[in-house]
Amino acid sequence: MDDRQWREFLDSAMGEPPGQVTADAARRRLRRLRQRRVIGASAAAAAVALAVLGGSAAAGIFGAAAPPPPAAPRLVSPAAPPAVYISYFPDRRTGIGMIAPIPVATNRRGKPVPVDCHGICTLAAAPDGKTVYVAAVDSVIPISTATGRPGKPIHVPGRAYWIQVDPNGKVAYVTGALLDKVVPINLATGTAGGPINAGTTGSIAFSPDGTAAYMVNANADNGTVTPIDTATNTPAKPIPVGPSPGDIVITPDGKTLYVSTGNGVVPISTATGTAGTPIRGLHPTDLAITPDGKTLYVTGQTGRMARLTAVSTATNRPGRSAPIPALPSQMVITPDGKSIYLASNDSIIPVSTATNQPGKPISVSPRGPLAITPDGKTLYVMIPGKVIPIRTATNQPGKPIRFRSTDPQGIIIVP
């Protein structure tokens, strides 16, 4: 597939403007296009709402749960505090993306590093914060956060599109490189392994101990979730979940996976690798679990009505449900579990988890992903040419952090 065909594929799958094509936005648009055939749900533009992932140590894959080119400009000093990293295209025609740091302490953009992304410029970070990884054309490029210098590209077959790093920082999985496989990368050696056959690739959830990954096979008619042993990169028997699976999250105790499908939200026991009775009536699009693991939040749409529903993970029964102005493109839960932020086309909607009621919309129109700091004090929102910091204590936007682009790509928080 040449460059023009690749862009046509992305545009038809995810829509325009291309500035909205982020890793999570792409993933959500693709699965909503699939779900629309089954449940008629409206599509919307997102990591990053990040799912709150929990842990499961596996005996093999399942088992008893256990406790959990040239030198580039310097990005951030080794002693720097947490930073926001953004990726964007100043001019998409050149194919050169920019990766830039924004230290949380100053909210001032640092000097960017050019990377030949040539289409999509998605980001991931090592858990120790020492490396940012960029999916770029047919490779993954590591960037040292201490020196700001790109390392040797890690070549992968096909195109690197989405990249996720396991919680131990030992392996990264690249999807989109081959449309029906996932490519593992040994981060210690900087080498790509043989592609893993896991069906039409979609969302991935890692157990927090990094021993297992769960890959969604987004088949429109007979979707599955494939467990993968990350030590050997060996897939186990796929778990049938029904039509058009999309989002996937795992409880903090690692005992249960939840998958959005055309039949509802499907719970999966990680100990047995079996799917339970679907939680119906929610028409799910996106999922998120509170840090305490007690509540699963589900966005969905019936007809013209979008809703946010709380589901008890103890009983798998829907509880409080509230109408929301529009089906959001992203959903982020604060680290203390007290608030949810939903990104709609023209605003950010805060929701109290105590009441499940939306608050006053924040007048920021997201055109890229969201990221929230580990202390939960600041939410960062990408729009064309700007990153907007929002204080979660007041829900007030701060001074914009500017960058020269109408094409935001990705945003992550690096500890």
C-alpha cells in the first residue's frame, strides 16, 4: 500500500480533518464505524483516553491473580519534573512530525525534535519516564527524555501506527503495521520480533505486571479477545465475545476484563479465559474503570440520546445513568476517581462520580487527545496550534501553550 492509498484508507476510516487522527481517536472511530452496523450508534472523534488498567499475574496466560540521524535538540534535563509530550505536524506535506516537551512545572514548550513520521505520529512512554517511543512510518523511534536525542530506529514490517508499552517497560506492541497481526518489540535490545497472529488488531489491555496482554480481534460478526504471553509472545486460544468488539479494560485486581461489543459489555474471567453474560442495554462505545475497581463507566448512545452509565463490577449490573450532551470522543477519570472528563466536539464535560451528573461544560474544543497529570491537578487538551491546561480544582482553562501546527497528533504524560 503506497502513501496515497494509506492516507485514503485512514481518511475513509477515521474522517477529517487529519489533525484529529490520534492513536486513540483512530481506534475509537474505527470501532464506532463497526458498531454502527450493529447498534446504529453515532460516531465521534480519541488514550489518549487512557483506560485504568489493573493487574493479573497468570500461570502461563491464565491462572490465579497475583499482586499486583543527526543530533537533536535537548528536550528535558534528567532532573526535570513530569512533562507533557506532544506530537504534531507543522506541515503534513513534508511528512516530518515534531515531538516537543512541556514541563508541567512551567507549562512552557521546549524545543521540538523532528521525526519522519510520514502520516501518523503516535506516542508511548516507558514506565520509568526515560524514553518516549514514536511510531513513524516503518519503524519505532526511541527518544531519550534525558538527552532529547533520537536513538536507532527499530524497524517493523509494514507501517507502525499504534504503539503500547507494557507496565514493566520490557516489551512494546505495535499494531497497524500489519492489518491482521501485532508486532512485539524487545525494548532492552531494540529489536522487533516475529508478528503475532491475533486477528484483525484493535485495542490492547496489559496486565499491570506485564505478563499478559489481551488483544481485541475486531471482527464485525464474530469478535474475539486473544490472550498473549508477553514473555514468549505466544497467543492463547481466542475468547469469543460477539460482534464488533471495541474498547477493552481490566479491573485493578486483574480478575475481570470488560469489552464493548454490539451485544453489550462482555465480562471475561482472566482466570478461566471465558466470557460471561453480556451487560445489555448500554450500546457501549468507550469504557473506563475507577482506580478502586468498584465501578465501570460506559458511554453509549441509543437513537439521539448519549448516556454515561455506572456499572457495579461486583454485580455487573448497571446503576446510575445520566444523559450527556453528545457522545464523547474520549473519557478520562482522575487518579482519585472523583471526576470524569468527557471530550465532546465543542467542550470538555466534567462529571462527578459521586452523583454521576454532568457539570458546567468547559469551553475548550478538543481536536486532539487528552492527558491528565499523575496528581490529577491538571488536564491537558490539544487543539490546533495550542495545548490548553485546565485546573481540575476549578475547571478553569489556563494560558494556552502554543505550537506551530493545525494538525495535533498525540499527547502523553511522562513521569
